[in-house]
Amino acid sequence: MPWFSRYFPKTKLLSKGALQKGTQEGFILLEVLVAMSLILGVWMSMVQIYLGLALRQAQFQTQKAELRKESDVYERSEYVRSISTGPVKNESTRVFSRSRALPSTSQSLIKNKRRSGG
């Protein structure tokens, strides 16, 4: 096998007997278990971080919806007050600051999600 020694000059060719006596091929069980536990630990920590962020996002969406409801109630009360007191000079027309419906917190946050089946 001269081609092997030409490409890997520092590698010593061992006979089959030398492989059986002292050298090991592959990994031992302890190394595999340590590697698997490291991978599992990293994966579980990433899942925990993701779930924490998702929970925080849902809480922020709920708070945002509540603030919008309070703002709508205030704007409506101001509108009713302005109608009941009569027209006021130099007052701009009352238009609600938000012209669309409140987003539902049960809807997906992904805007361009595909529907399955069709």
C-alpha cells in the first residue's frame, strides 16, 4: 500500500494483530453518554428559553389588547360627551384613533401561515 503512505506519511500502518491488542476503534460508552447528555442539556435549555419568550409575548399581546380596549372606551366616552354638550368651536371631528377591529389573542401571530389541506 504505497499510495496510503504517500498521502498520509506520518500515519503508521498497523497489522491486524496490533489493532486487536492495544488500539481502540470508535468511542467508548462513557464518551457517548457524556456527549448525549450535553446535547440533551443544550436542547432542553433552548426549549425553556423559547417557551419563556412565547409566554412573555402572549402576556404582552394581552396587555396591548387591554390597553386598546381602555383607549376605545375613553374615546367613545369623549365622543358621547362632545355630542351631548353640543358642537364646540374649533374642535376637530372625533375619529377613533384605530379604525380596525382588535386582534384576537387566540389567532396565530404568524401573518403568512399556510393552511393545510388544500
